[in-house]
Amino acid sequence: MGIVIRLLLPLLVLLPLFVEATPWNSPYPKGETADNTLFSAFSSPPKHLDPLLSYSSNEWAILSQIYEPPLQYHYLKRPYTLEPLTLTEMPRITYLDAHGKQVDANSSAVAFSEYHLELRSDIYYQNHPAFVKDTTGQLRYGHLSVEALEGIESVEDFAQMATRRLVAEDYAYAIKRMAVRQNHSPILDSMQAYIVGLERFSEAITQIAHAKRALGEVLDLRGYAIEGVKVEDERHLSVRIKGRYPQFLYWLSMNFFAPIPWEADCFYQQAGLIAKNLTLDSWPVGTGAYYLVTHNPSQTLRLRANPNFHSAYYPTLTPQEAEQMGIPTTMLTDGGKRLPFIQEVVYTLEKERIPLWSKFLQGYYDASAVSAESFNQAVSISASGRMGLSASMRQQGITLKSAIEPSIFYLAFNMADPVVGGYTPQARKLRQAISIAQDQEEYISIFMNERGIPAQGPLPAGIFGHLAGKEGTNPIVYRWEGGRRVRRTLEEAKRLLAEAGYPEGISAKSGKPLTLYYDTTSTGADGRALMDWRRKQFAKLGIVLVIRTSDYNRFQEKVRQGTTQLFSWGWNADYPDPENFLFLLYGGNATIDTNGTGINSSNYKNPQFDRLFEQMKRMPNSPKRLAIIRQMLDIVRADAPWVWGVHPKSLTLTHRWYHNLLPHAMANNTLKYRRIDASLRVTKQTEWNPPVLLPLLLLLLVVLLGLRWLYRSYEKREQSTLQGDH
Amino acid sequence: MIGYIIRRILYAIPILIGVNLITFILFFMINSPDDMARAQLGAKQVTPELIASWKAERGYDRPLFFNETVEGIAQVGDTLFVQESLKLFLFEFGLSDSHRDIGADIQRRMAPSLAIALPTFLIALLTNISLALLLVLFRGSVFDTTMMVVAVMIMSISGLFYIIIGQLLLSKLWHWVPISGYQSGWEGVKFVLLPILIGVVAGIGSGVRWYRSIFLEQIHQDYIRTARAKGLSELRVLFWHLLPNGMLPILTGVVVVIPSLFMGSLVMESFFGIPGLGSYTIDAINAQDFAIVKAMVFLGSVLYIVGLILTDISYTLFDPRVSLS
């Protein structure tokens, strides 16, 4: 025992020396958390950082900090409101007839709308090697040889950087890039229907791009022009749209319309840079509040405040306005202050939820979403159903922010199916009966941890046309009783089912039970539980539900071909306009009629709805538009092509040192508004993460004692062997 | 021996073609080029024109195995299988479906994979051999029996359990090391400690049992009896006589895995956020990125074949009775 104590004592004395002020388990380099740096995570590597290509929220979360399209959403105003970002004012819109003559906005002769954009004069790009010019005015890094690229692994490795002012041509250049078919812009086909001359330009420039690429030449788009996109001078640009398309303003707030400097486009077309993964798809060049300094999609992305960022200030609201819009007063304290507040942002790849959650609790991430695994630890539901923070979270000073997402998840009927589809009164009643029987409240409680609200139609809260209370209630599925929605009874559903020709779920014609088929990709334990629940909902009406499971590719194929009967699907809004939801039910977008490309996957076609949609989509928000939307909602509720499922609710947890985080379902460039108190963060991280040394000491003790015992045993054996030998 | 190695390399060519063929068939049974395009281009606004241009640019518009639109040898040559396979045999991995250079990505990701796999391999080897020798030393004792029971228990538990328990205890509760993450250089040591420890512990059961049985086979040999008869201590007998002779079967199992260490660990890298080749492969499978999947399968096969050749060579080095011809 003496030897063990002799070995352990020095260790006990020395151990405190290793216990530094920085916690051992900090995943960041020493001292980094004391800087004005935000620490966040991403769950899958971004596929694209080219604004032309990127169309997913995890990529936009990064890209939108770097690129600046002409417009942005006001951070605080509700409902969501657009405002100029790089423009001096909102685009001026003029209306033209077929001959190009200006006409009144309400004229029936309107053939084109022209959007006039005036740029601010104080906007400069981030520093970048693409802008560096030599003494003759040529791009210094425009023709890089293999030797010149030795030792260059990132854009930051270039010896020289420069900037230049944002000009109108950069926005035109972005639209021209979009037109090159080889660039695979996801919105090219949609935009061709609106931007005058884009389709013709696309055909021509695609040929040119093909020829240039075959020869290994760089394609500089400055020498080409689109008929409907005119650069008037360095600060003025106009875009001509076919007919009226008020939603075009929303598109102007998306990264697809972010400016692309020709220098960067030409710079990144060099083969030597492509071979080193240095492309515009991985190293963006923007005018935004931040620029990318580290791009390692398998590990870390790092943004740094752009030293050339133009003047921008935290928005202001009066307390009355804030109260009216439901904005907490804590969000107003930084009003008028220069942006951005945070100097660096570090995104770390976290594929698994457990490490992500643990690091958040340890203070190493400043904010976290609430996943299904962490829900019970983070959130408590009161007896009245109110959602709040759990006691342990409150104790840690964590705050919870929730918002209804502009999304919908629904159960779709294939309207082309002979059993569940069709527009006869019987078919409608069958779908209505099924809609009543699907207990969405139970679904939200069991499978979503109350993180959602039952949908009353296709429009979620925050979208023009969505109505709350009695007015917004779907009368087919709910009754309004005692100031709240009450799901209609199973008896009512059964009555409808009987009227549809299936009393107690038995076909009156064949005498056989009604059997329906549900296509899904759900597998595994969670999937099985969900499918069991789904079967029970149909069994309540005596309907047999057969689950057909397939992989995602086959599932998509079935939906495209219209060979499904029932399936679940979802939609995330691109912009906060009812058109962006109601077009999911527009007959012209029916999947089976559009070779699988239409967005209307339930193949719903109601001429009256379609007529109203055509009328509504070209209108600005107004009481007249609202009246039309209400008519449309009445029609689809009665036809019931979907079981109006769920609008999900996002939950975000933040530490007490993280300020100005306001959930905004549309805006992505919101990092510039956020602020952190790094010194408080360091204090709390140290307080929450002291190394627990007792288990280490006990382990050492056990090992040493074990070794001692083994040594003794060995010695004893050796001695007994010797004695035996003698 | 050189002739033998050349022959083995030539044998490898049909094996690699076979592996590549199986990869092609399995991948394209599940994913059509249209599916791949959709996976890359996203769910929204995907038109047939967009899919067609995506496929044309990456060569996925070619038939898989037989091209009816051309004549002669091109009917086989101008196909996706031949075009893609030929480049692989030249170790030209090309661009991924998301247009990143696969060769550059593999080079960058190899180091993190090795940072976990190599120390795990070496420490596990050392630990397992030491423990096995210890058990042989105390064979038949309570210690030996207890350790064998523990070894079976360790073997019976899923590797995921060790990861979760390791992260819970060492990172979450005791705050010794970061729960996940990676950094290169000395700063990164704290990130690899836990995965290495888990890798060693998870493999200890099977390793110790296997090595123990190898050593026990040797312990009753005449040369051991002779060594004891010379009056050598038991420790000296074990380390100087038993260990070198027991190493040959150990080498058989060990050398073959050395090249595969470059490929990383699929699960470990994913759980610990290690940006290695294991997670690269998993990401590619999830993203339906065929270019990466086929490159990684090909690379894995090549490394496995290299491992087998190295094993054969190592026989000749450790056992003078063996010669390659």
C-alpha cells in the first residue's frame, strides 16, 4: 500500500497545475471564446455556396450573410415587410402596354411591368484577389499558372487583395449567369416565364458557353445582354417583366438575384483554381456584412466581419409599434446602432444531435434548436398546454423563442385516383370524413412534442389571407364552440362516410371493406409507430389502410407519375405571399399534366379555384385580394384534396449572453443584428465545465492497486516455483 | 518475390473490375441518374431541362453498359461504366457530383482519419498483446477467468454504446475532453483522445481473447519448456520466447488492416465530427453522390488488396520457412 500512496501523492499535488482557467473540454482554441465570436453549428455540409445554385435553408444561412440582393426583410416588422438593402429606395414599378407605352397600373392594357432599381453609391465588395489589377489595369490573378498556384489552398492565401464598388452591371451579370444552362440555376425555367428576353438569351448563351468550355476559354458575360434587363448607368438598372407579377419583389430579396462581379466569375473559371476546389461555389464574393475566411465543409466554416461593409444600422420601432407587432422590448435596445455587432462567426459541423445538445448545455454553442431527443430536458408543458422552459434550463439562464414556420405538412389525396379522387359529392364526402378522423392534435402531441399547430387550410400564420379564430376555422373539420376550435365527432365523419357510399367503412356496392393505400418512406422504429397511428386513424372509420413503403427516389417517382393514392408531403414558403402556397393546388401545376414537374402533387383541379388563383396572383395585398383568397379557401376546404395537416413550430434556445435573436421565417441575413457578451460567456463556460478529477484519481488508484496485486502474485508464484524446484 | 508481387497485382485487376461492376449495379439499381440529379439540384423548381443539362455535364446521359446509338467497340466503350472505370484505374477520381475535386478532398481528409485510426490501431495492438500475455502468465487463475468473462462482455456490447457512454462520462459529466470536434496539430490531441480510447476499449475483448488463444497454443511447445528448463523467469520466457513466435498469426490479421486505416471509421468519425474519409463516404451515400461512392469503394478495394500482399510479404520477413514464389 505504501508504494501506491507514494505514487499517488505527487500526482495529487501536481494535478491542480493541469487544471487551467480554460475548461479542458472546450472545443475551441484557447481564448477564442473570449473574442467577439458567435459559435454555431451546421448538420450537413453545404452543397453550394454559389447564390445562383443554392436553394436550401442551411446554405442560405451562410450565403445571406455574404451576398446582398437588392431587397431584404425588415428584421422587426410584422407581418414580414420588404425594404431596400442595396437600393436607395424600393424599386419603382412602371406598367407598359404591348407597344412599350407607359400605362396606368390598373389598366387592362398592361403587358409588361418594369422594375427600376437605383443602387446606393457607398457599397463595396469584400477584399478579394479577383479585384487586384496590375499597373496596366489588367486582372493580376486573371491568368494563373500552375507555378503561381503553388502554396495556394484558399482565397486567403493570395498575396494581394482589393475591392471595388458595387455597380448595376453586377446585378445584370447575375441574371445573365442564371441564363447559362450549364450553371444549373434552379429558377431559370420559372424566371424565363417572367423576365422579357431571358428564354431567348438563355438559348443563345448556352450555345456560346458550350463552345467556350470545349475550347477551355473563360466566358465573360459582360459582352452579352438580355432584352429585358437594362443597365442604364453604374447605379441604375431596370428589369422588364411580362404582365404583372408583384411577387417579383420577393424574388429580388433572394440570393439568386445577388450581384456577381464579373472579375470573380472569370477568376473562378480558371482550371488551376477548380482543381483546388477554389470556385465561386465554395468561395463567395459579396458585399454583405461578413465574408468567408475558412471553407472546410467537412469541419468548419468561418465568417469574418467585412471591413468594407457599408453603413447599416439596427432597425428601430416605437414601443407602441413593437407591442402591436408582438416584438419584445428587449429587441429594441440596440436601435440605431451600427451593424454588425459580432466580428466572427464559427460554424462547426455537428452531424449528431447528442454532441450538439451537450455542447450547447456546456455553453460552447450560443444557441440551439430543440430536437426530439432534447425536448423533454428543455421544455415543459403545463397542464393548460402552455409550452415553457424546464426548470433546469431556466436555472442556466437559457431563454426559449418559438415561431410558427411558414410551412405546411399535409396528407394528400391523389385527386386523379378513382377511389379517393374526383369531384363528385360522394368523393368529397369520403375525403371530408377521412379529414375529420385524422386527429392532428393527437399527432402533434405524440409525434411532434407539441411543436406545431393543426392547419385550417394551406396558409400558415404570417401569410396574407391566414385568419385566426372563428373566421379562420375550417368548418368541414372543426366547429367553433365556446371560443375555441373543436374537432367534429367521429359520428359526423361516419355519417359522411356512409353518404359517400361506405357505411361503417364497407363499400355499399361490393360489400367489401374500403381499402386504401398510403405511400411512405418511413421506416425504422419511429416510422413504424407513426404508421401504426396512421392505420388507427383510418380504422376508426372501418377503413383498412395498407402501408406501401419505398425509398425516397421511388416514392418521388410514384408521386410524379400519379400512381399513389395517399401520401404525406410538405412545403416551405419561398416568400410570404399566399400565391406561394395556393399554387400548390393550382390545376395548371398538376404533376401528372406537367410530366412530373408541376408542384401540385395531389393533382387537384377545380376550374373555379384556378380562375380565382389567376386573378389573385397578380394582385397586391388588399381587401379585394383577401375576399378572393377566402373564396378559394372555402372551395379547397369543401373539396378537401389534402388533410390539412400541421404548421410546424420552431423552437430556439439561447444563452443569456446572446442578444437580438428574433425568429424570422423569411429573412436569412440576420446575423448582423445579433450581439453577444463574450465575457459573460467565458465566465459561464468556466463555471459550468470544471474537470471532475475524482473518477480519474479513483481509476489511477484501482490500476495501481491492481498492478501491485498482480506483481505480488507473480512474485509469490516465482518464489513457490523456486522452492518447488529445490 | 518481385515476380510474385507482379502476379498478385495483375490478379487484382479483374477483382477491381468486378468490385467496380458490383458497385455500379448496386448503386444504379437504387438511384437512376435522374434521382441523382434531383438529389443534387434540390426538391424545388427541378425541371426536365435542368435534369438533362446536369446529366449531360457529368456524363450521366450515357447508357450504363451498352450504347445502342453508336457502332463497333464504342457500343461498349462509350458507356458510363467504361468511361468512369477507366479513369479510376488511372487514379483519376475527377469531380464529385457537387463539382468538388475528389482527389483533393481525399488528400485533405486522409490525415484526420489517420489521426484516429493509427493511434487506435497501435495502442490497441500493444494493449491487447500485453493483456493477453498477462492472462497467459496468470492462466487458470481467478484473474484469468474474470478477465475472460469481462472480455466476452465487452465483445457483446455494441460499439455505439461505448461512444454514447464515453461521451456522457468523459465529456458531459467529467468535462475531461471535448465531446466532439477536430483540430489539426497538437491543439487537436484533446479531440482524438476519447475516440482513440473508445476504439481501444471496444476492441479489447476480441483482441485479448484471440491473442490469448494464440499464445496458449505456443505455451506448451518444446521451446518454451526448454526455456523454462534453462531457469529463465516466466516474464522472460513470455517476452523473449513466446511473443516472437506468437507474432506470426497476429501479423496475418494485423498487416492486412494497415492500408485500410486510411479509409477511416464510418461510425466514429460521424459521432465525433472527425472530417475524415469515413464520414466522407457516409455523406456521399446520403447525397447519392456516385462519383465519390465509386472512388471510395475502389480505393478501399485497392487498399485491401495492398494489405493482403503486405501480409504475404510479412510472412517471409518473420518466418524464414516461408518464401514467395
